[in-house]
Amino acid sequence: MRIGDIEKVELDRLHTLSLSVGWPHRAEDWQFLRESGQGFVALDEIGRVLGSAMWFPHGADFATVGMVITSPRLQTLGAGQWLMKRVFENVAGRDLRLNATRAARRLYLSLDFQPEKTVYQFQGIARVPTTGGPAETRGDIRTLDARDVAAGIALDAAGFGVRRTALIEKLFAHSTGYGLFRGNKLTAFALCRPFGRGHVVGPVVAESDADAVATVRPHVVDHSGSFLRVDTHVDNGEFAAFLSHAGMPVFDTVLTMSLGKRLADFAAGGSAMPKTYALASQTLG
């Protein structure tokens, strides 16, 4: 096996790799991730892609890790640990976060990652709930545009704990967004973009379940009858109930794990305010 730069590999070969482990990423999703971060691939002696690992730095002190894939025939041969050690060489000194599948948890525990919270993957054919109509919202819901990017970056940083300027700018450019405004202040938002089998909603940042629902509901209306997905640490209350009633039951779970300092949304003593109600994706956090 040898290491290669993920930028230099054809998208169809990366797509084949993710298909081999049942992940839904399209070639276009891989390209979005390559433009957002850095990574390696594991290549065999004839150039076949048999593994991958990526990292997404935000500032000098933090990064998320994702797209750690090894082909089924390599999964018991230490390829995942080999790739992660190469990642560590490039993210030295940073606090790290990732979302681990059940199959990968043992690997990350062996690398000293600590469990944080479960991520609930709500997905299905979206429908507008017929019960529990939209609650009275304190503020105005409107479509977001380029004028709202700076406010979105600040709100995301308050909820996530790290300023993700480049990523949020890129997500705004590739997404439809709805924001809740009180006066001229953005107090909640939800972005939605094409991904996998349909669309994914995230990130969603809000101060309450009601505000999160208010910004996600328009996306459910827009995509009613088609596949929609939301990845969230929330499994109860008004927000989770809304997702289930909107045709998106829990399909699967992964585990958020961290190495180093906890971020604001996982800090001891309570959650951040505002709160990250939905991840940008399992890979991006």
C-alpha cells in the first residue's frame, strides 16, 4: 500500500470506494468535501483506491476528521489506523472531532478519542405534518442571501464553539437557507443542499426547539415528496418530534467523539446558546 493525495484521484474512484461500504455520497459530494478540506487515499500496487481519510481545519487549533473509509478486504488489517496516523501528522496541535460508525468506534477509542454524544440520522420522504401546525414564531422567516453570510458565521460559531468562516461561506453558496429574524438580527437559520439520495438540512442553529422547527419547516415544504435528511444530537422534544412527523424517522446513529478540548456545545455545565440543532453533515460536524 502507498499513500496518495486525495486531490489527485478521479472522483469516480472515490465514489466507488464509498459505495463499497454503503455510504450515500455522490461524486459531487466528494468534490464538495475535497474543496472544503484535505486528505489522503490508500492505493494498492496497481493504483486502486482502497482507503481514504480527510480533515477539515478551522483556524489553527481545531479540525474535524471524516471520510475515513477502508475497503472491506482491508478492515481487519490495520489500514484505518495507518491512515489516521498520517492524518495526525498533519493536524498536530489541533483539537479534533469526528463522528464514528459502530464499526469504527474501537479504532478511535484506541487512538484516545473520547465519546461525546450520539448523532441521530433522521431521514425519509419528507411530508408536511398534518398535525401540530406551525407555532406562533417570534420574528420573521425569510430566505437567506449573501448579505446574511457574516451573521450566519457568527451564529454558527456561537453554537458550535469554533468559527468556521470558510466552511459556512461555502455552505451558503451551495445551499438554500431560511433564517429567523427579530428586527434586523438573525437569531436562527437552517441551510439545505443536495446530498446523497436527495437533500440534507444542516447546519441548523437556533435558541429553541420552536425556532429550529420554524427554520426547517420551509425546507420540508420545499422538498415534500422527496428524500430529506437531518443529522442531529437531539432525540427528544419538539424538534425531534417535528422531524418524525415530517416523514423522517431515525434511520441510524453514529457517535460524536473528540480528542482534546471540548467545544462550546459539549462544554460541562450545559449546552451552548444558541445551539447547533443539526450538523452540516456527519463528515463536517
